[in-house]
Amino acid sequence: MRTSGKPKSASQGLSSRSRSGLQSRPAKQPTTRPVTASYLRKAALHYISGRAASVAMVCQTLERRAKRRLDVRSLEAATVALIDAAIAELLSLGLLDDAKFAEVRTGTLARKGLSRGRIAQGLRAKGVAKETVERAVSGDIDELAQARRFVERKRLGGLRRGGVTPETHKKDLGALARAGFGYAIAAKALSAPDSE
């Protein structure tokens, strides 16, 4: 709050350093650090130590980190070769395996109550090959049991607070459809289990 009606002079708001004529230091130019095989190996090990990952996920992560480290938009062939070598080393050591990843991820998504199609879609989004996805999902996943698990987990249908109305029934069918279930399975899952 001003006490006088005079506007502040331009020098009143400046620090003593800039008023005395000293210039502030210019900003440091960012320095790029080299991407070495050792760096990529450590980055990959760090990434897979915290989560299960597919080969494509590790490759994308290493590419992203190399681009950031080199401050470039696209990588040179030599850097791509280093990334491929790091991934090949992890594959040879057995630390990366798409089949194991797909099996574990399928179990996780099945426990969430997702449909077989939605599980396959999730695996393909993680970069797992089509044949590996088909092998992982080909197990005995009962669609109706999965839909009922989803209904229980999300508290849909008769488990919903306030009961079932035509409007909530329609919303519940939509939620099941987004989870990858067809209309017939969704309708059965929303009905009482003993009404089959």
C-alpha cells in the first residue's frame, strides 16, 4: 500500500546489485553428457528393478533417456546400436522376457475382472508381440466369471448403493462394455448369480 501519491521510480524496485551497474551472470548453457553402454545398462537395470516390463517398454525408456541426455529429437545410429546391445544383454541374462511379462500381466488384469479382449489390448499396448499375447490370453479365462468379478469390484448392479434403476442399469452396461464385455455377458453378470 502506497503512502504517497507519487509513482515508484524504476530504480526503487531493482536490487542494489543491478543499480550499481553490475550485470547478472548469463545463464549457463546446458551441457550434454555422453550416452555410453554402461549408462544404458544401469538405466535399464534401474527401470526393470522397479517393475515388470516388456522389451518394447525398456527400449522406449532407454530411447527417451538417451534423447534427454543428448538433448536431441532423434538418435544417431551408434546410440541406437548401444540401446540394442543393452537390451540384447538383458535378454541373454534372462532379465527381460516378454512371455513371462505377458503371463504376469494377464494374471493381474484378470484379477481386476477385465475381459479377454481388454487384457489382450493392454498387452499389445505394452509392446508385446501378437503371438505372445495370444498364448498368454488363451488360458482358461471365463468371461462370465470375469464380468461378475468386475461387477463386484466396481459395485455395479445389485451391489450399487440405492438399488438398481433403469438409468443406473444403463450406466452399468456401459461400464461393462468399456471393460470389454459383450451385451449378453454384461446382462448376465448384472443379474443375480442364481438367476441363470
